[in-house]
Amino acid sequence: MRLFIDRQVADNPLTAEIRARLKVPAVVVDGAAQVYRQVRSASDPIDAGKHTLFLTRNQGAFVRSCPGTREYICCGYQILHIGTFCTMDCAYCILQAYFHPPVLQLFVNRQQMRAELGGLFAATGISRIGTGEFTDSLIWQRWTDLAGCLVTEFSGQRRAVLELKTKTVAIEKLRGLSHNRKTIMAWSLNTPRVIAAEERGTAPLDARLAAARQCQEWGYPLAFHFDPMLIYKNCGEEYKLVVDQLFKTVSADRVVWISLGTFRFMPALKGIVAKRFSGSNMIYGEFINGLDGKQRYFKPLRIQLYRAVIAAIRAAAPQVTVYFCMEDETVWRQTLGYAPAERGGLARILDESAMRHCDLDGHAGGDCPPLPRAENVGPS
């Protein structure tokens, strides 16, 4: 690991802590330009970025609204922007094309972060916020107890819930914390075939689920994200086996929500995947141009896979909240049997699920009528 330190944070106590843990030479720089030049000069800048840590300060807002798109139904999530990029190497990762170049950046100006969180905690209503938009939530645990600090920060209030989403099993520092059910521990899940072929450096499925069970025993609420799901021969059966293994490992009544989403990508990602993952064929499926400009699987194929997975979830856990990440009303109606607007919007549905599981105050907009079961949906 190469370590660069922005001169602005050279005297920050967290910088000193991380530097002591890494035990590697550090280069103090004036801004990011020198770091970016070093990474760009590598034969594989993306891989080089995964081994380059830049300690700096967040020049913008820590708390941000999820960008979403107006064409697809958004969940009203908020982002806690703690850093960027990831040490793992998933073929489908959009961050490969999103940052130029991608570099591991960790923002160490935590006083500003805490001040912004204070504003979030003082707001009316319920806030759902997570750190996993531009990075994995737990990769930083080897260098700093950021997740533990956030768990403690959220534990003393009753207006917001923190979701820590990961593909790792770096949970040991979360043991014994007084989380007060304000932190949801969440895992991205996929089939063993996809994990082995497309998710380099991530924990195997059984290890992720074992970590989830351990967090359940520590009292944390749980969540799971089947995203991105890949379509291939017999994929429906393989995803159903994952669902079966999930609910044999954890209790359904501890799961706050499960999201589903199929592989979609910016056109710029296709060439990157072809070059860096030459053995992968996931970019050669039946794709169309989505309303958001991304490549998406043909809608009937998405609906077919969603129906299979939802049926498996409903059979094992009829009451668990299931939702889609960035799908339209047609997909919702043909798979779950309703559109979120009929239940007050997706944000309200998720807020109320958080209130049921996470010991929060507030009002998410009234009681929702029961959601239709998957088997009651109409024809496609």
C-alpha cells in the first residue's frame, strides 16, 4: 500500500493513527494532483488505485441525497460520503468508470462530519443513510475504526438509521458496541458462481452469511442486497438457492429489507471490463438502452428473474420488505403487484420498515395497508 497525505490534514490525529497502523512510508502532498499522476502512470491505473491510500479532507458535503434518476423509482436514501473507491475488485463495479482515476481516499475531517450528522439527527421525520455509495462500508476497518465510531454516533439519537453495506466480514470491531438498533448491518449477495467469477477479493457467500448471523447475535438489524444480479443459464435456480441459504442462516424477523437490482452499466464501463476481466462474458448479454442512458437487460428477462427470486423470498419470509433499486412502475406491478405510489411512496415504505426494526421515533406518513404477495401479481 502506498500512502499519500494531504498537507491540510498532516497534523490531524486520525492521520497519525492511520499512519501508525500502516507502517509504510508516507508522502505529504499539496492536493490530489501528484497522487493522480502516480496512479495514471501505472499499467493498470484501476488496480494501482486500489493500492494507493490518500488521506485528505472532504471539501464538500458529507451528507448528500442519493442522486437516483427521475426515470426510475428512488428510495429517498441519503449518502454519508466518508471516502471513495474500494480494495476489492468486482468486474461490474461502476466506480472503475466513475472516478478518473479511482483512488482510495479517506476523509479524516470528522468534526465536520459529526456537525452534519447533528443536523441530520435534528431533522423531523426519519432519515435512512449509508456509507456504501462510493465505497464499501467496512474496508476501512483495517486502518481505522470508522464504522465503530459511526455506530456509536448514531446510537444516541432516534431519528436516523445507519446502513453499513459490505462484501467483507470485517465485523470484529463492532462486537460489544451499544448500537441501540440504530445501525443496520447489510451485505451484498450473489450466487457463488458470480462471486467466484466476478467479485475478486470479496468474502465467499457462506462467510458473508456467517458474519450476518454473528451481527444478528449481537443485536444488529440486518439487510441484504441482491444487486447486481446477473442473468445466465439457470441463474433463477441459483439465486433461489442463495435465498434458501440466507433464511437458513439468519432469522427473517431481523431483516429490515431486501433490495433487488439487475446488472446495469454506463457504456464507458464495457471497454474497462473487456480489458481488465477478459474472461468475463457478463457485458455480452441482451441489453437495451435504459431511460437513464445505462445499458440494462431486456425488461422481460429482468421481470422473469425478479419473479423467481421474490417467490423464493416470500416462501421463506412472507413479511420481509422487498424493493427494487432503480426500476419503473411496470416492473413493480408485474413482480410485486403494486406501485410504490399506492402505498405512499417507496421512501415511506422503507421508513416504516426501519421504524419497525430499529427503535426510531417519528412518523413516516401513516399506516401502510398490507402489501400484495408475489403470487398475486398479474400477467406480464
